Amino acid sequence: MTRRQSNNQWSGGIAAHPAQKNSECKNPLEKFSLRLFWDQDGILLIDYLPKGQTINAEYYSSLLVQLKDILKEKRRRKDTKCVLFLHDNAPAHRAFATQKKLA
């Protein structure tokens, strides 16, 4: 008996385990986008992007306004005048409107 035949004997054969198609393997977490803003004390803002919507400079700028309000509320005793952002090279981060909002 070959190795493959012995494996099939114990697993019920190949027909007992049909391969799943992509339409059958639906992951509920693969269809949304998440933005997370945090500092050394913890999470400040979690934002889920609605399905079908893309991040543009206007949307990202509105997130920055929300973050500013949250910083004022949660970090009252700390200096929030100097906040550093680590951005990648995404178009929404490089947009003029976003850069103007950060300045």
C-alpha cells in the first residue's frame, strides 16, 4: 500500500474532504477597513470605513478633526500641541488638504 492510499484510508479519502471554493470561504473581516490612532497611554480613536467607500483627503481630514477633539478630551493634563503622525505614502496622507489640516 502506498503512502497516499494509507492516508486516504484514515481520512476517508479525497472525496470526503472536497476543496472549498472562494465563494464558500467567506471571511466577515475581509470587507472593511480600519484606522487606529493610539499613543503610549492607549487607543484614542478607532474608525471603520463603510463598505464600498474609499479613503480620500476629505474623509481623512474629518478623522483628524475628530482626533483633535478626542485629544483635547482625553489628554487634558498633557501637552497636545506637539503631536507626531507616522504616515505612509498613501494618497490621502499626501493630499494638500491633509497636509494643510496637519499644519
